[in-house]
Amino acid sequence: MADSPVELPSRLAILPFRNKVLLPGAIVRIRCTNPSSVKLVEQELWQKEEKGLIGVLPVRDSEAGAVGSLLSPGVGSDSGEGSSKAGGSPGETSKQDTKNGKEPIHWHSKGVAARALHLSRGVEKPSGRVTYIVVLEGLCRFSVQELSTRGSYHVARVSRLDMTKTELEQAEQDPDLIALSRQFKATAMELISVLEQKQKTVSRTKVLLDTVPVYRLADIFVASFEISFEEQLSMLDSVDLKVRLSKATELVDRHLQSILVAEKITQKVEGQLSKSQKEFLLRQQMRAIKEELGDNDDDEDDVVALERKMQTAGMPANIWKHAQRELRRLRKMQPQQPGYSSSRAYLELLADLPWQKVSEERELDLRAAKESLDRDHYGLTKVKQRIIEYLAVRKLKPDARGPVLCFVGPPGVGKTSLASSIAKALNRKFIRISLGGVKDEADIRGHRRTYIGSMPGRLIDGLKRVSVSNPVMLLDEIDKTGSDVRGDPASALLEVLDPEQNKTFNDHYLNVPFDLSKVIFVATANRMQPIPPPLLDRMEVIELPGYTPEEKLRIAMKHLIPRVLEQHGLSSAYLQIPEAMVRLIIERYTREAGVRNLERNLASLARAAAVKVAEQANTLRLGKEIQPITTTLLDSRLADGGEVEMEVIPMGHDISNTYENPSPMIVDEAMLEKVLGPPRFDDGEAADRVASPGVSVGLVWTSFGGEVQFVEATAMAGKGDLHLTGQLGDVIKESAQLALTWVRARAADLNLSPTSDINLLESRDIHIHFPAGAVPKDGPSAGVTLVTSLVSLFSNRKVRADTAMTGEMTLRGLVLPVGGVKDKVLAAHRYGIKRVILPERNLKDLTEVPSPILSGMEILLVKRIEEVLGHAFEDGCPLRSRSKL
């Protein structure tokens, strides 16, 4: 490798390198198969006796066509064929390819002149295609001035970029360059020293440090590393020697550090393996020595520490014997044995369980408990009274086995928070276990230890976490458990909730009885129907109906608004929501039994206010910093004869208060529509829906509270069939058939036909639809609503828009009582309905409806269908005179 500068011709044939860069001093072997590359090598190298130079220009992978594959990049070596790990290969493309529909090449502006050290020609069989294998050595950098084509390959007019010999001698006297050279050689020598421990072939590279100039060494070292294409281009573009040495030093140091980190990781892994083998041998020797001495005591042994922990756990005698037997089995096992970890985990669970540890209950103060319930929960008078009764019994008889309370109600009415209040009043720890979607019995009873990955059930795991045996345990969403081939969790809960059985609860993983009688269980559910009757029999059901609008208003003003403001970093000084606006949100934007959607809407208003407050604070802060008062400004004002007014700020004055929002943002109707959008509900919806005959208004109960359900009926030409739509269940379909039968039987009495011999359905079909078809519907309480809709259709009379009804009917026309009366009446009140028709036998249920709601509504109690029709139409029931009912 010559150190004298190379004489560079003015024009060079160009061989494109795809995704690779050839640096000066680097040697690379390529195999040319592309016709244009073969032509270049044949004319510029093979046919000439005196081999000339060719230029190598980098091109990107997506912009060049392949001419061959990179075989063996290296330094001073041309032996051994291989493939490039970078995945790219030298390539070329012509600008004339645009005529063939291909994208043109964007050549790199700098390249390297190279000479051929070795050249061999071959012919592929059976195609007969000529190929060349060329070993190229990079010599010097050049810059492309002009690029043209010569036949099928490219030729460029180039200018040399590397320094002349005189310029190099002058540059070598630069102190900065001398320092960079020393730093590079020191880093390179350290890299070679590390590689000598692994490879025996780096001795030639070590010689290069003493024989080759440092500016050539930088390119040679970097060419031997696997670096990215962009870093290779950056090294090629580094014409300045200082920049080149700095980049080369950085790359060599990075390569060195990666090797050191890899060695450190390898040594660490090997050390851990050897350490574990060493520990195993030492443990075997220690065990043998102890057996010979008859001394098995070791204070530092973690098994002994586990035994000490088990002794202080307060286990019953029979369970302690079982634990000792398991501990002896663990002592005989080696830590490497498969069952060691599972056996140890089992013993640690036994030691962690609160066998005797309980929370000390302070003396119950019923008055304080009542005040706490009133402070945390608005309304719910009946529910809070039952909780106070429960606490009173606990005060008189602390060891009494009270009933399991089950709060049933729609979402968002405070079931979970009530259970937390019970724990707070009793000064006990609180734990919540969600049963929603649980289908595996093992979630309750645990997995048997014979299974891989077995673990205790949720009850035992929860007791381990709270570390006391008498917490308040909330079984949330108990109505949403399922069952499959893995068992029925609801059946497993029978033992848990039975006071006579849960004192010896047997978890499959624990495999010993555990006393759950000290735990106070509280359950929550949205509906009672999915809960199996045996499980429901073990609980005292307390229903939490939906809140009235007035209760929602008080809850929002007292609880929701302060909480929302605190969550968004606001206060009443920034945002105020008047009662009138909260009432509008309740009436026009939310129709729910609970208050969750109400809280979400309040949070939307708080976020809108937070944006404005943050923007104002940012603007004020910027305004404070933009124009500082300088001495020059004061001097100029004094020079003009102006007066400078100064304000003395007393010590201790908080300057930040100057930037507080002086006037809070008060929510009005315009802001409501801007933030929450147009109102979602309208009081006139019922009037619009019943504007035509055949439509009636019913009341239904869902897991989310009461709802208003419209029933629509229409007639069309047909064969007397009945069509039902709206995703209906079997019970409601039978109610529709029952209603149609009753109307046909009483058609003459209702003035729907001249005589009873005429068939109402002759030559026509009846279609009954329940809107909101995506919601499943079932139940018998729509019977009276269906009859009213059919009578309205056949008599061509409209039903009163201010009247809603509910009740089950019989074939003889009796109206039977239904459930969920309070929720249904509240739903009618939310919709603005003033008259509600109820079965007479539901009179007792009206005591649960708040008095303000009843005072604003007319409740109509009925025994028979004819009375329902009399109240549903403006001019009463269309009965024929003196007809027998």
C-alpha cells in the first residue's frame, strides 16, 4: 500500500456501489454479473495490458440495479469468498432507464478511485454468461464534476479531494492534528489489545499502526467495521483530516465499548453458572458435615427463618402439624428440584395468612356513623337506616353472625361506596373482589397444587393482602358470574356466604380449613334475576333505586362539583356552575338512574375551563417576561421630561396573585351547548311519538333503572298474521298474542266492529314494533301497553301523550301487579310524563317514591283493562253502552 499520492486522471469509468462505500485503503472483492458492469471491467481492465483506475460511487439501494454481490470486504486480504451482512450489493443504473419507465439514479457527489489488484474471468454454464471477479483497492477520494455515459456504463470527469504531499507535511505540524492522531492511535491500540485475546490474526493490523500514516489508518480501521450506510457516507465526505480523525476515533471507541460490554455479559453469565455449581457442591458438603456432626441448626438458613415465621403466624394445632410435615419434606429437597419452589411458596402462604390477627374495632358510635353516612351519601334513607341497624346489632353483640348484605341497583347509585363506608364505621380494613366475568370455580376455591402455576383463590389471596382475618370484603358484581366446564363460581360462593359453613372454608390450594366467619361480606349486583336462588337465599337484598332529579341536583352541588374541580386543578374562583345549569344538565343531557353521566358532563365543563385558565396563565406569564424595564428606557423618558410613576410593593406581598383570574367563569346555556353539544333529550318527545294512532307509552325496568318504552302498531293488507319486531323475548311475545286475542274477543264491546262475528284481522296483518331494536326486551309488564296500542290502532284514536302505563294482563282482562314501580315512576318523571297508570295492587310500592315526585304526578290505579283504556284516551274508553264487562 503506497504512501505517495496517486496520479488521478481527469476522467474515470464509474462502477456504482449499492448500499456500500469503498474507503481509501480498503480492499474488497466483487463478482460482476450485470451486463453494464461486465462491459466496464472488460473494456477498462481486462483488455488493457496496463491496468488503469476506475471510480467507485455509492448509490442507495432503492435507486440502483444490481451488478453483482459483495464477496469479501477486508483490509489487505483477498482470500475467501463470502456474502455481505448488510444485505446490499454493488449496483448500477443509468439515467437512460427513465426511458424504460425506471427511476433515475441520484449519485453521491463523492467517490473513491480504485485499482484492480486481481482480475479473473469466468463463464457460467449452461447460460454461457461471462462474469468477472475483481479485487479492488481504494486509493483516494474524488469529487464528480460531470457524469456521462460511454456505451452501457458511466464515465465521470473528476477532481482530486485528498491533500498533496506538501499540504500533508504542513498539516502534520498542526498541534490539534497531532493530539487527535495520538488519541486515535491510543484507542486503536486498546482495541487491538482486546482483540488479541480472542483472535490470533490481528498481528498484521498492529504493524499498520507503526508503518501507515494516521490519515490512512482512519479509513482502514473504519472500513473493517460493520457500520450503517449513512455513517460510511459521512466518513467518505470527511475530507478534512481533523474531522476524519474525530469520526474515526468515535467509531473505533464505539466498537471497543461494544466488545467490552459483550465480554462483560459473557463473563457474568459464565460466573453465575460456575457460582451455582459451586454452591451446589458446597451445600452437599455442608449437608454431609452436618449429618456427621448431628448439627442441623443454622440461623442464617432461610428455611429456618421461614419456620420461625410460621411459628409466629398463630396457626391452629392441626394446621401447624400439617405445616411441619410439609416443612420436613422441604428440608429433604434440593433447591434445584422441580417441586422445591412450589412447596416453599405454599409454606410462605401459610405463614403470611392472618390466622389470628384481627383489626381492633373501636367502640361503635352510631351517631358518628350516621353523620358519616349522611356526609358521604345523599338520600338513600332506607338503605342508611338498615346499615345503622346492622351496626347497632354489632355494638350490642360484637361476635354476632350478621346477615350478608347485598346491594342491588343500577350503576352509579353508590353501592360500592356504601360498603366502604361500613368498613370505615367499623374501623376495619376494606378489600374489593370483582366477580364480573368469573367463570372458573378455581377463582373462588383456588387451584389444586398438582397443577403447574396453581395459586390460591381470590378470597384467600385477598386476606393475605390485607393481613387481617376480619376485613369488610366486597363481592362486587355478584350477578355477573358465569359457569362452564371449569365449574360454577356461584355454587362455590354458597359455602363462603353461609355462616354455618364458612368457618371451615376449604381452599383447594390451601388444602386446610380457614375460618371466614370473622369476615363481613357485602355483595353488589345490578339485577337479582341472574343470581341463583340458593345464593340469593343466603343474602339480605337491599334495593337501591335510582335518584330523583332533586337528589341528583343535591349530590352534584355537594359532592360531584367539588370533586370534579379538585380533579382538574380548579376551584370556585375559576369555575362556577349554578344550580339552574346543573338542573339543565340533568334534564336535557342525562337520563339515568345514577350520577355517572352527570359527573362526566361536569368533567367536560371543567376541562373546558381548565383550557382557558391555562391559556390565560401562559399569556400573563409571557406578558410579564416580554418587556423588562431597562435603565435605557428610564433614561430616555427622563431626558424627554416625562415622569416615571413607581408603585411600592410591600414586603410579603404575593406577586403571583396579580395574575389570578379576577372573575370566575360562570357556566350558562351558551357554554353548555358549546361544550356538551345540543340537548340530547326533549320533554316533548312523548307527544311527538304518539301523534298518530297505534302508539302507546309503556314503562319498563332495566338493570340501569326505569325507562320509557314506546309501543307502535300498524295494519296492512295480509292474511291475518301478527308480526313482532324489536328483539323481543318469549314472554313479551306471548303478551302481544294475549293482547291481540283480548282485543279481538272484545271488538264489538269496544266499538271496533259492528258485531262479534266480524274478524278484525280479515284481509290484513298486524305489525307491532318496540323501538330501540338493538336492546333486548322481555317481561310481562307490557301487556296493558300492547292492548292500548291495538285499541288505538283499530279505533283510529290517539293515546294521551302525557300518560304512561305498566301492568301485566290476563286473558279475562284483569291487571296484575308488576315490579320496579319506583324506578318506573322516576323514569316517567324524567320524561316529563304527568299521568301514570299502575295496577291497584301496586299501591303499597308507592310509599318508596319520594313525596315531591308523587305530588307532581297523577297516579291512576286500575283493576281491569277497561279502566286502563278509559284513562288512556282523551274521551274515555270506547265501550258500547250497557255492555257487560
